[in-house]
Amino acid sequence: MNIPYSILDLATITQGRTIADAFHHSLSAAQTAEQHGYNRYWLAEHHNSVGVGSAATSVLIGYIAQGTNTIRVGSGGIMLPNHSPYIIAEQFGTLATLYPDRIDLGLGRAPGTDQLTARAIGRQQARVEEFPDDIRKLQMYFSKENAGSAVRAIPGEGLDIPIWVLGSSPDSARLAGEFGLPYAFASHFAPTHLFHAIDLYKKTFKPSAVLKQPYMMAAANVVVADTDEEANYLFTSVLQMFMGVITGKRQAMPPPVADINSVWDEMTRQAVLSMLACSFAGSQERVRAHIDLFIKQTGIQELMITTNVYDQEARLKSLRLFAELMRVPESV
């Protein structure tokens, strides 16, 4: 259990509250995470989603970093095909200059939205195939050796900004391994290829200037409460959110319901539970047992959790309770 633990956030918008509320709640969660030993607080890039407020990811990272002091803040991730690598180098160079030794740059190859919105973003979908080259460009812009180039990232050049490869498929695992970069897997919504990706990452890993041994992080949905019943109740908000993904009827995060079976059919239930296989809701004792098994089975070096709870105080309590169970010595 003695591995670093971190948070992935989408600045989730809840029903009956504003987007500004979502931003303020994210900052409050980050401050709580900092106080309770979390290693990183990452924000994910999504677009055209009524339940997700983290579209301008770099801007929100700055807001969270400004309101905290020590916790690492970064992207989980920046969807690189949507952006010019040069602009991302400047943006994260600016963040790393303002908040030294605290900024992470996690990169994904998906657009983080539907195809119509991807076209509105204005980048060609073919750029997905250029993802490896775009990572190399970022590495070049951040390097001291680029000082002699005609195109330089100012700020950005010469700064230590860790680059992570993010993914939900074996392809991303192979890329991270071949590049010798740390790898984060989106098992919180795409658990199917988790163990294949872990194996492939380890097999293809080549030591690099930034990483000598494989370093992998996996994500899980986690809600902790005083009792299993309370946590399961709170978790129904997440179940309803993913119902929206499955049915195409996306919505802001709804309040929990006493009987989740009253709002879905059997086919939807199976689809949602399949997507959320890496989810742990319950008391500290129950979640600790599941997390301990998850860490042992995967052999990950770091765990990232996403905690979407409708009530902000219950969310902050969940983060505190989770930190407590992660700090309990293994011998106990």
C-alpha cells in the first residue's frame, strides 16, 4: 500500500450548481489533497460536455497551482492532436516557470470529444497518427539543446517538465515503453486492456534520459464513506453519469438515488458496470482491501483516483478517508 496516490479531476459540473462552483470545488479538493499527502492533482481535457468543466485545461491547472503550495499539478491529459506542440510547450513552460518543480504534462492521443466538436477545434484528425512525432517535438522544445534552433519555446526551454503518456489501449503502452516515459492508464473508464497494457509497457520499455525503470500509474473510481451503504449510495451519481455516456444522454452529475435499479435497464446496467470495473466504493476497510488487491495484481508504482461525489463535503470527506487508509502500514 505504500505507493504514491494522486487525483484525476474533470472539474465535474453538478446539477443545480454553476461551472464556477465546479472550479471552486476543484480548488477545494486540491487543497484537501495537498493537506492529506496526495502526490498529484491532474485535470483532464474534454470538450462539449455539459458535465465537464476542464476544457481549458492549461488555464485551470494554473488556477489550481496558484491556490496550492506543494502538490504537483498537471494534465491527465492534454489531448495533443488538438494542439500545436509548440503552443503546449509555451503554455506548460509558463506554468512551470510560475510553479517550479510542480507541473506535469500528461499527453493523450484522443480528441477528448465527439468528431463534430473535433472538427470545430480545427485540428486535423490525421494528427492522431503524428502523436509520436509531436511528443518528440515537445521534448525538443523543452531541451537545452534547442537553444540554437530558429524556433524556441520561451518560456519552456531548459525546464524540467515531466512528460507522461496517457492511454486506454495497448498502443499507448507500447509508445510509452519505446520512449522510456512514465505511463498512466485510464482504467477508471476503460479497464478492458489494463493488464495487456501493463505487460506490453514493461516488455517494450527502453531506459531513457528521464526514466531508467518502468513507472506506471493506473486510475480507479473511488468513493469512501463511514459505511458501505453510504458509499454505495453516493456512488450512484457516478453510475448515472456513465449511463449518460452509454445512452448518449450526457448530463451534469445528478444527485444520488436510493435505488439505482429504478433508473436503468439490465442492458445499460451491464454496460456501465463493465466500464466501471476498476471502481471501489465502501468503508475504509472495504476499500482498503480492494485497493490492496488492485495494487498487488497490477504492480503499479502509483495510484490515481477519481472521486466524483455530488455533495462537496462528502467528496472532501472521501478524499480524507482514502488518504488515511493509504497511510496505514502494510503490517496492520
